[in-house]
Amino acid sequence: MRGIGVEVLALALVTVLSPVLLIGAAAVDAALWLRRRKPWMAVRLLAMLWWFLVGELYGLLGLLGIWLASGGRDSARRRDRVFRLKRRWLGSHLAGIRVLFGLRFQIEGLELAGPGPVLVLIRHASIIDNALPDVIVGRAHGIGFRFIIKRELQMLPTIDIGGRMVPTLFVRRASSDTAAELERMRELTVDMSTSDGLLIYPEGTRWTPAKLARAKQIIAERQPEIAPLAARLRNLLPPRLGGTVELLQSARDADVVIFGHFGLDGFEYISDIWSGGLVGTTVRLKFWRFPAADVPRERDKLIEWLYERWQELDDWIGEMRAGGEAALAA
């Protein structure tokens, strides 16, 4: 209730004060543009904030309607309605970002992402990539995603309430009860149909060069047997094996889809977006699909297989990055 109150109050204040806020934002942008030709970001971020709050209210009202229609009872029909609402809600957020910042999307292999059941392993590079699975894959194939996401995201009431109405696991970082967390992960793999997907971010956090160096150091100290595999990575963090391997072993009927994307790197916080680098970006998405029968069952071979897939994604990101740098040099 506190979160809902904050969002409603914020929307009311931003709406009422929008003339003053727009004038102030435009003044800041004009000054920065004249001084160093910086893209107009204050106006964009103000518009993004308002659109985000409107989308949150839309999502909350939609969840309330679904809850009332279901009489508060869980059912396959209610879950389907929540998944469809989630795709529209996230779609509105992403559409606003695309329009405001002039993003362009190039997608390769989307046909491979469906149908379900699928276990989707996606890289984590930005606060924006949280919307990609539902908006891109969910819409194209009618898939509802069961998420494994960090508990901090429950601060958003739409995620907190909606996540309780469909299979979702909010994980606590550095949990002291790993066995219980893994058991809850296994429960998410039960009764997955052709319209179901299960999504995890194997890296656990967003990539930075410092985080990559630290992860390699920890693996060399604690898991020397896989250190040579992790050492080859340049553009991704090593996959966290606990939850990822548990899902690969539990979701035996689900094909594995690797979801790669490039172009959103470096936009970890709103302060990163403020720099202006997001404007006019081309975001490239690529999918690889591996049949469930081809995924090894024995743990050591499974870990090796996972690192091979992750290295393929790492190499692709390296190719994208090299291509972008070559274009800038030209």
C-alpha cells in the first residue's frame, strides 16, 4: 500500500507541476546543448518518468480487475490474464523508451524462441533489458514467463502484486538458506506447457569490467576446475551455477533458449542514461535454441555445456562490439 501511495502521489505531482517542470527541464537541456551539444535528456527523462507512472497505474488497475474477476482464486485462466496484462504493461514501458530515445531493434532468430516449454537464459546489461523477454518473445509466441528475479524489485507494487499471482521466485542475494531457494526454483519447472517459459539471468547482476575481473578471481580461488572456462569470457560475467544448473536439471522437458542482446550496455542506472548515449541506439537481439534432448544430464558435462553456450554468446557480443568500434573509427 505504501508503494501504491507513493506512485499515485508522484503521478499527481508530476502531472500538476508538468508546465513548471518542462520549462525547467527545457532550460537545462538548452544550456547543455549550447555548451557541448548534449542531447536533450532532461525533457526526455521527465517524459519517461510521467509515462512510467501512468503505466504503473494501468498495471495496478489491470491487476485489480483480474483479482476481482477471479474472486481472488488462483487458476490457469487468471494466470493467463496476468501474463497478457504483463506483456501489455511492459510493452507500454518499452514503447515509451523507444519513442523518446529513438531506439531501433534488429532481431535475428525470434522464430526459435517459441513455442514452449522453454528455459530462457538472458544476459543482463541494463535496467531496460528486463522488459525484453515478455515484449519480444512473449508477444511473438504467446508465452507467459515465470521469472526468477531479485527481491529488491518487489519495491514496485506492480511486480510485487503481479508476481504473487503467477509463478515467480523473488530471490534474496547471498541467501543463508540456499537449499530452500533451490527447492523453490525446482517448483517453477512443474507443469510447463507450450505457452510457458521460465526465465533466468545466469550472471545474476549487470556486467562491468570490474565485476568480471572479480568473478574470475573468485572462481580461480574456489572453483579452479572451471577457471579455464571462465577465463575466456570477455563480455559476459560467468554464469552462477547454483540456480542455473538446478533449472537445467529440473526442466528436463524444456528446450533451452539463449537470448543475446547488444546495444543496451552501460545503462545500469538513470544517471547512465543521462549521459545521452542511449539516443538513437540500435539494439540487436539474437536467439539460439537447443533441444532438451541435447542438454547433458550429468552435472560436470552440463556445466561444460553451459559454458560453451555462454562462450558463444560472449563471442557474438564481442563481434558486435568490434563492429561498432570499427564504424566509429571509420
